[in-house]
Amino acid sequence: MVDTNSQARSITNRDGVFEQVQEIANIGGWEFDQQTNTVRWSEQLYRIHGIEQGSVECVEDALEWYHPDDRGQIETALDELLTTETGYDIEARIRRPDGERRWVRTRGEPWYDGGELRGAHGTFQDITDRKQREQKLELFREAVDQAGHGVVITDREGDIEYANPTYEEDTGYELGEILGKNPRFSKSGKHDAEFYEAMWETIQSGEIWKTENLINRRKSGELYHVDQTIAPITTDNGEITHFVGIESEITDLRLREQRLDVLNRILRHNLRNSMTVVQGHLSTIESVADDEVATHVETINSRIEHLISISDKVSTLQSLFDSEFDPGTTCEIASVIEPITTEFAAEYPAVSLTTTIEANVTVQCGHGIDTAITEALENAIVHNTADDPEVAVSVFQDDGDEPWVTVRIADNGPGIPTHEKEAMEIGEETAITHASSIGLWIIHWTVTASGGDVTITDNDPSGSIVDLRLPTGEQHPDSGAFGD
């Protein structure tokens, strides 16, 4: 026989527990007495379900409110608890009378009375708000992971906490390699300190920073261009907690834009001017019938040869543009340079041509590196007007940890005009900075396609120094602030 007085005292004592739980933690409590097959719910549990208090009397009544897809796991968990006396902690869905679905966390533990298993009791918490936040975050993460743009999130110090697969692909680093690191590892050296100071000042003031042409460096050492936006993430009171960077890899786009712009300028400027000269001399030929004709014919032939040279170089460019670039292509630098220098030495014996290869290493050469070296060497030799023309080709590995190799071509000729050097340095033509030589652009584009860069400086006391810098290996992330 059941001691109803004892049962009443037990329930009365438990009422106090239920009230405290509801008041302190806003969590409903429940118990199931398997001796009487009755279920008791706290007031908060009824409010969570949105049903009238006292309407649940047995297990079947309680299970009825679970979502059909989740009801089975609750039944199984309760059966196992009563059989093996093992508790459970489950997140599931319920359906309220108004049709609303809510997420709950239900926990169950064995309930003992006098050392005997009496049934089960536990807690029941509405976690709908949390689940909705989790679902939104999961949806956001999925959207960001699938986005065609690189996304990186850092803390307020600039250390990476998240990066999506596109960012990994752009930089060449896996997420595990850069978590806790700073994006400075992708710094290319193409932007000065003022550039990064302006960026930091902007985002730390709570403003959004944008740039349409940020040059970064991949893990492999290749340079690449991105269109980047960095925005601060703030709390409700405006405190900055994180920064999010979104970038679009636009290397190919930048190269195409440069090619179209330069070719348009060269074809419009060089060919138009040359043809104007040709037309002028042809007009003179028609009106002059003495020995001066020979002079004009010579001038015409010179211009025609110049046009042919331009046509040949444009053909070379077209061939480079049409060929498929494989970023994984490598070559030994000595095997590329030696045949070229040997051929030039034989063709121009009056030029003192020396070659020094300090580092015969494997470089990322893509396509056209031999063409770039040939163009640079031809420019140094053919346009050298010195009484004793000298050209020196050297290959050396850069100092420091960065795996770069430099092919340097130095001459003592008249030098390359400033506006042409500036055009190569910034990688685009303007009304002030433009290069009339297609050869310089062939050098720039082919080296850039291999992830390298080109610098042109004045030689002492005369001439130019052309440095073709090519990547050879992997870069490694380092700590610090953006752009340090």
C-alpha cells in the first residue's frame, strides 16, 4: 500500500524546490512517479508550453507536446533512465497550442525514495532564443564559407579568429596556420607605412576602410591584388570588439586592365606618330626629285622598321596573353639565363657582357620569364650608346628569410626615362607616367604573372639597373599588428 501521507510530504517539500528553481533560473521542473503513473509540472513548465495548468497528468500527456520528429528520442531516453537509472540531457522541439514551435532543453535524473527508484525528475528550459541565434550564426557561417570573397575576422588587436575558405585559397594558408596570427604575413612591401597608418586610424575610429588595389603576398611568395574593405564590429554602446575584412582577388582583372590601357595608348600614340612621319616624307618624295630623296627614303625605312618591331612585340604580347598560365611551373634560373646571354654575346661582340650566377635555384617562372629576361637584356644592349658599352647580368638570393631570387641587369647606357620607370613601379599608365616601350611592359607582365615584381633604378655613374624579383618558396606567418 502506498503511504499517501509520506507522498504528500515529499511533494510538499519538493514544491519549495520548484519555486526556487523557477524564480532563480526561470527553468521549469518536472517529476514522474512510476508507482502512480502520474506527472507533475511546475508553473513555469506550463507557461513554456502555453497550456492550462493542471492539464498534464501522465507521461502520455507530456509526450504529446513534443515535435513528432523528436518524440521518439525522449521516449527512449526516459525508458533507459527507468531501466538503467542513467540520466539524460536532450535538446528537442515542442509544439504549442497556437502552432508555435519552440526549442527546449530537458534533463532527467533518477528519483529515489528511501533508496528505491521512485521515478524520474528533472528540469525543462526554453532555449528557443539561443537556438535561433545558433541557427542564424550557422546560416551566416555557411553563407560566408560559400561566399566568393575572402573573409577574415580579427580581434581588436588584429589577431585572426576566423577566416573563410576563400581567404585560405587567396593567401595559400590553411586556417590552422594563421589562427591567432595577424594578417601582416600577407604584407607585400608595396605600400608604405603611411598607407597602413591611415587604415588603422580609419577603422579604430569606427569608420570603414576601403581600397581598390591592395597588393598582398601569398604563402608561396606570389604577389596578388585585392579589392578590400575592413570594418569594425562594435557592441551596442559603440565599443569595438573585432574587425572584419572582406576582399576580392582581382589580380587577373588588374592585369587585363593594364594590358588594354597600355596597348591602347601605345597603338594610338606610337603608330599614329610614326605613320604621320611616314606620310610626311612620302609627301616630300612626291614633290622632290633630287638627291634628297635618298635621305627621305632612309628615314621612311627607319620608321617602317620601328613599326615592324612594335608589331613583333605586340605579337609576342598576344602570344603571352593567349597562353595558359600555370602558377606551379618552376625552372632553374641558370638554365634560363645562360642560353640568352650566350646568344647576345655572340650577336653583340662589341659589348662587354658579364654573367654572375651566385644562386642557381629553382624559381616560380610561369610563362614568359625567358622573354622578360631577353627584353631586359636587349634594352640594355641595343640602346646602349656608351663608347665602351657594358652590361652585367647577375643572379642572387635576397638577404633575410624571404625566399626571393633577383635577376639583375645593369648597364652603363643613357638610362631609362623617369616617367617610364614610374609607370613600371605603379603598374599603370597615366598622362604623366607612361612607357613608350612595349618591351618594358612585356617584362612587367611576365614577371608579375609569376608572382614577382620589377624595379628599375639608376646606375652609377650612368645607365639603369633592372631587377626582376621571383619567388622561390613559402612564406611563414608572423605576429604583430596590421601592416607592422
